[in-house]
Amino acid sequence: MHGIILAGGSGSRLWPLSRELYPKQLLKLNSKKSLLEKTYERLMGIMDVDNILAITNAKHFSDVRMQLGNYNRDIRILAEPEAKNTAPAIAISTKFLLDCGVDDIIVVVPSDHLIEDDLKFRQTIEKAAKLAKEDYIVTLGVKPNEAATGFGYIKTGEKLDNGYKVECFKEKPDSKTALEYFQNPDYYWNCGIFIFRASTLMAALKEHTPEIYEITQKFNFALQEDIDYMTFNKYPCISIDYAVMERAKNIAMVNLESDWNDLGSWDAVYSINKKDENDNVKIGNVVEQDCKNSMLYSSSRLVAGIGLKDTIIIETPDAILACDKNDTQGVKKIFEKLKESKNDTHRIHTTVYRPWGYYTVLNQGDGYLTKMISVSRKGQLSLQSHNHRSEHWVVLSGIARVTLDDKVFMLKAGSSIDIPVKAIHSLANPYDTELKIIEVQKGDKLIEEDIIRYKDIYGRVK
């Protein structure tokens, strides 16, 4: 068995905690491990670690490699040049495995689902694999526990030994239709997990979506693992549901016997967290009075709630979300409005965590950006350069070991150094005390993508 982890989503419905450059699959929402890490561990219980492949967007590549590299430094990760939905991602990942000589059963899983019962999950996959060996493309369905409007539905047909034939797929319904589906035992939620033989999927693409099939055949991963942008850009933006699942006849469904939560909204996050005697979820620096059935989340400042009912309050250093707990699907619309207005709050946090520590954006203007960088003990930034910006570092506390081209400097608090454009440099904290510096960037492109890495102890360089 081989696994494909889809790790390129934006997590827009969990804004402001989830951002375009740090989406929900990278977040640690209810444990010390991210959803991505828990997904990888789930697959480790089913298959060899060397059989697991991840595909993500290029802008998430370094974060995905950093998190999964803790399990397998040789983890194979494909980087899509841009987001094209699930059909191109699954097609190109399957072609990669075929080019590696693999025509085994493949399990495709999103990286942002929460499943706690790994044993029942594994048992479900084993049932689905038996159908996949009979040339079915199998999807997992979840028995609804409410008349949800935020999920697509699957209507089952003929009973099979380990599942059902799929009669049809239904789009996200309105409230009235969702209630009808909920009351009908033939309907299941579509959770977006797929099991198939590699050659079976390719045959389905060739028959039902020849455009995707023909583009996919232009890649030869036996020669190189990089995804060519000009070729990839020709893919239509389409889901695997539209491209294959709703068109093919050999589609089967197996009931997912484990727990499942896609954590696709704040009310879903509310549902998985511990509640007080008034059914409130309180996380962080929070105080409340006479609140009921509400969630109050603080990442930095004090959040105080009085008399709230069925309310979600999410605080981050640069944004606050307040919404009705029964209308959290609307958060995506806010995310899209911020994106359309080019408001960077949809894209990145002011505080960004990295394997070596974190940085906080203090100020930004035309041609300049100021950060406070905190490097944990023994932490080290990658050896890197920038094509579009220079940097000026001032040490606030601790001792910094700075590598600048072929020289090494040990800088104490109050010392400073200039990093010219294109200079190869690194920052390290060799001691047990925290290192803090102020970084002032100047240039025409002050973006994280303007980083060329040469060496990195956290595996972010191929």
C-alpha cells in the first residue's frame, strides 16, 4: 500500500488562526502535534514510511518538509507551482508513483482531518483495499450525525461485500434538503478520502477527463521530481469529484467506522474541545461572565466575554473574529474579501513560528519591514541569501553567531551588522539563553519567497 497526503489547502474557514501561508493543516488545534503530523502518523500504522508521499503548494513546501522531516528525513514531497484543486494533485501524485514502478493500492487522505480512532480507520482502509483490488475507485463515507449543510453527500446503491456501489454524489445542500438526506439511511457525508489502484485511476482519467490525463502523461518523474510550471499551469482547476467520481461507473463507498471531523469551521473546532459547566470553550488568556455555548480564544491579549450565547471570539495579534456559532461557514467570505482587497491579514500572521523559533512583524511600509526575531537555544536559521533585499540586524539579548559570506561574527547585545543584497548569511544561537534581534529589511520585494537556502539543519533544502 502507498499513501498520498494532500497538504495544499488554504484553511480559509478557520481564519484568523489559519492563514494562506500557514493553513490549518500546519496548526496544532487540539494537541501538541499538527493535523498534518497526525495524518502522517495515521498512515504509518497502515504502510511503510517510505511509501508515503505528500503533495503541497510550493509556498507551503518548507513548512511541510520541516514537520514531516521529523518522521522521515527522506520523505518525498511534491510541490505544486500553484493551487489547481484535487484532481491535478491526485493525478500528478499517482503518475509519480507509477513512474517509480508502483501500481499498488493507493490511499489518498487530506492533511487537515481529525481522526482519533486509528484502529477503526485502519480496518476501514483494509475493507476499501479489497474493493480497490477489484478495480473499484473507493471513497469513504461518514454516517451523518446531523443535517449538515457544509458537506457534500453520497447516495449509496447496490450492496457489495465490503461496501456499496455509489448511485450519485450530491452538492452541499440547503437546510431542508440536508434534513431529508439526514433522515435517509442511504446518504453519507463525502469526506474526501479515496482508495484505488494507480492504473485504475489513470484509466478513469483517460476515459472521463482526457485533458487531465494528457497533461499528466507529459511528466516523467523517472527523470526529475520537480513539477514544470508551464506544463502544470495547463491543468484546469477541478476537483477529483467532478473529474472522476461523478462520471465513472466503477465507484464504490465504504462506511468510515472511526470518528471523523474535517475541522472545516470554528463550530467544528468548538465541538472537539473541552467545555466548562456552561458549555463554553476557553483557550488562552480568557475571562467570561454569564456566557453559554460559546468559544473564546486568545493567542496574546486578554479576551473578556459577558453574556455571550452561541458566539465565537477568536483573537490573534492582528485580527479578531466575532461571529454567531451557527454561521461560521461565513468566515470564508470574510477571507475572500480580505484577499480581494489585498489585505495581507488573510495571508500571513504577524507572528510566524519556525523550527528555530519565531519572528514578529513590528512595522511595514514602502520599501521597508521591521521584525523581532527570537532564536531558541541551539537554534539556527538556514544558510541563505536574498536577491531583492538587504538586512540590518541589531542584537537585543543573548549572543548571536552570524555567518556572513566567509566570515563568522559573535555579536553581543547592542551590537549590529549589515547583510548586503545577495550576501550568503546565517544566524545561530549557540547558547542556552534565548537570542533576540531586530531585523530591518530594505528592498523592492520584502517577501518570504525571496529566500535562497543553501544549507539547513531542519531539512528545508533538498
